[in-house]
Amino acid sequence: MMKFQKYILVLFTIIIFTSCKKDFLQRDPGVPIDFDKLFSDPMLAAGFGDNTYTFLINDYARFVAAHQGTTGEFVDEAISNTGLLPVSLVNSGQFLSPNAFDVATTYPTMYRGIRNANIMLENIEKVPWNANYNPKFIRGEQVFLRAFFYFELMKRYGGVVLLNKAQTVEESGMDLPRASYDETLAFIIKDLDEASSLLPAEWIISGKDNGRATSGAAMALKARALLHAASPLNNPSGEAAKWKKAADASRAIIDLNKYALEASYENVLIQPNSKEYIMISIKAPRDWVGYINDFIAPPSMAGQQSLISPTQNHVDLYEMSNGKPITDATSGYNPQQPYLNRDPRFYNNLIYNDQNWIGRKVETYIGGRDNSTTTNIFTRTGYYLKRLWPEQIRKTGDRGILNYVYLRYAEVLLNYAEALNEAEGPTSAVYTAVNTVRIRAGLPVLPAGLTKDLMRARIRNERAVEFAFEDMRWWDVLRWKAGISIVTQPMKGMRITKTGTAFSYAEYNLAANYQKTFLDYMHLYPIPQSEIFKSSGALKQNPGW
């Protein structure tokens, strides 16, 4: 298989071919593409196939300027200090606004990716492949990516329009109905089963995984899709067979004995390669400009503005280092020393008062240099985000790795534990899967004798902490159909007062503009109104919208 570098010279041409479409049912406007010529050249054809990857969602913060706003700000994980529009619209329930980025843009973008994959699949047999290419692998990538695009649609909108071929000009005016959720799921699973049979277990290019799909990635995405299907949103009766099917899919990955947890949780997102990675987005090392200085860091830390603050709600989910929740009277939690002896992941994920960070003590107390009551470009909650800010990136010119992880082994373990607990209760296998993640984090194992309900609560909490700020929490809350209880709880911060050298701490409810709205029908996104307007009636809107 040729190296990615061989495709760089043609990638710009390929992107022009596919990125200028107005919607997924139209042919590309402008200069017509000579597909016969394109697919008569193996290098151009392979580049066209590689371009399908570019339609994947590939970063945590992505709503404005490609580095501002995360789905964590939709839920109890964080708030937007400045009320960033794509975030505030969802927070206030205005999903139908064209500026509600994740709702309005994901739909057409995923269909553009689907179209690219379908064009490649329709033409793959025409290409005069040579020994530098493996068309079986290329086909596997395209069906995998098509499944991934459909999964991104399904988890947002439910059942959607299914297309297994690119639309022609004559077909572009067809008014197509949505498939059911089960039909959409079946389409995804069929593609992933085919992909797992075609793709290699790993790609080796210059000794490194190059971020392409593998058979393991297809299996992991299948397990995620089946977990989604078994969850309360799509399985209201709690049918055990659906949970067991999801558990079996995750177990199959565990039984490969191919993946393992990274030794240190601190390093999970910052390694060039890891046995924990099942699929990641390969990125050049990040620099200071944009993602960090314009999204995370406040002016007091040399940034331009802080657009995200973790909530006290999220902080309270971290157990004590002895493994007990802070709500347990025997945990040792002291409200006046709230950051002492917590789950080690707390110190990896959050920047908090009096912590050492970028060479000095953090001052988020009232009157401290990292707090301000006169501007909202400082934290409103008493916390800043560490997980997505490698500490070595402090100023212009600094660089560091921060991967976007699509699929990692810790998720497989917790997916397995969740599904098996729902199917069979808290068996020893459930304990083993959860405890493997906890031990890596530096926590003791779960206490014996948990009921199914108590185990469910511990697994959900484990996911909230383990995947903090990894674009996971919002989707978990939606599939659990827990938006009303989690999103509408009062969003809280920590008010910190300094007297002499001592600090006092008091949790408080944030101002009304940082509270969030959620109604039951919001567990599914609305189809963008622009797509409904194109339809003459076949494309139906989700209930409530």
C-alpha cells in the first residue's frame, strides 16, 4: 500500500471535486468531473478514496473557526463563558436555528461523505490497480466510512435516508423518505461486517499506524452502534437480548488480545501511537494559536479568551482516591479542602485554584488574577480545562500532540461492562472490565455486592470521568434518555474566597444565562429545516420539532 505522502499532490484536486456541492442529492456544480479519467489512474482513484476520510468529524472543539465549542458544553460537563452562539442555541433548546452548528451542518456533511464513498464504491472495479494498492482494503475503508457517517446521523436524528449509490442529476430531485431506526442500524451493521472482513488488522507505514480504519475499528464501531441500539432511547422496554448482542460485540474485541490500556491515563490523548488506540485522527502537533489561546486559555494565562469552563457538577463526579463518592459520609471528603485526595484523573483533566500550572499557582479565587467579575473571558465556574491543553504549549512557537480519538480500548471495556450488566447483572466479567479501567486510573476496585442499579450508576459515572471532554458525555446522556435529569440540573460553580493565606470554598448556582433547557423530544435532533423545505413531504421531521 502506498504511503499517504504519495497522495498529497493530488489531494487538493480531489477536494475540489467533492467539497463544492450544495447538498448531497446534487452533482458537483462548476466544471464537470471526468470520472472516467479519474478512475483510470490508480493514484488519483486512491486519492479520491482517501478524501472520504476528510468528511469525518475530527476534533473536540469545532463549532466556530474550527476550534471553538464542544458538545460537553451542551451537557453538565462545561459551560460556554461567553455564550458562544452554537452552544447557547442548544442550551436554550433552539436546535432548529441554522446557527446550531452540530444540528445544521452535520447532516449535509455526512451525506457528502456518503456520496464520496458511494462514488468510490461504484467505480472501484474500473480502476487498473497495480501492486502498490490493495483494492480489497480500499473497499473496506469506503464501507467503513459510509457506516461511520450513517452512525453519526443515526445518533443525532434516528432513522435517516439510506443511499447505497451516488445520486445522478435525474435522481437529485427525488423526494426520498427516511428509513426506520432499525433499518438504518441494519445498514450500518452490514457495512461494518463487510469492512471487518476486508480491512487489515493494522496498517504499517514507516513503522507507525497512519490513522486509517482497521478491522478492529470496524468491530469497535459496531459495538458502539449496538450499544446505542440497546440503550433506553431505542430500547425503552429494556430488552435483554439487545444488550447481550452489544456485549458480545465488545467481547469479540477484548478476545482479540490486540489492544491494551495506555499505562498512564495522563498520556492517553498525547501519544503518537498507543495500543489503546483503535482509531484516531492523525494530526500535526498543535501550536498555541487557535485551539488553545483562542478557546481555552484566558488573558491571565496569555490567551485571548476562555470560552469553556468545566462545571462544579462535573467536578463532583470525581471520587475520592479511596474509591468512594464524595457524597459518601465515610469518604473523607472535606468541602473546605475539596481538591485533596481525589480520583487521579481529576488532576489530569482540570485546572483548579492553587494548582501549579504553567509555572505558577492558579488564582481562581475572588480577586485572583485568573478570575474576573467584570468580563466573561475568564472562568465563570472557578475551573479551566486541562485535558485538551498540553502544558508544554504555553506561547507562540510551542507545539505538542493532542489527538482526536475516535475509538479507544477503554471505551470497549466500559461498553462491555454496561451492556453485560444490563443483560445479566453485575457479573464478575462486568467487575473485571470496569476495574481494569479504574486500576489504570489509580483507583481501588469497585466494592463487592453491587446491585444492577448501583453498578449501572458506577459505570455511568466512570464513563463521565474517563472520557471527560472527549466528545462522549452528550451522546451518552442522549442515548440513556437522561437529558431532563442531567442537563436541567442547576449548573454550578465554586466561589473561592482568600483570607490571608487560607481559602474558603462554597458551591453556588451559576447565573440564569448559564443554565440549560431540555425537553424530552430533544433526545433526538431535528432534521435541519433547510432539508425539510427541499422535500415535498416524504422527509418527515422528528416528533416535537
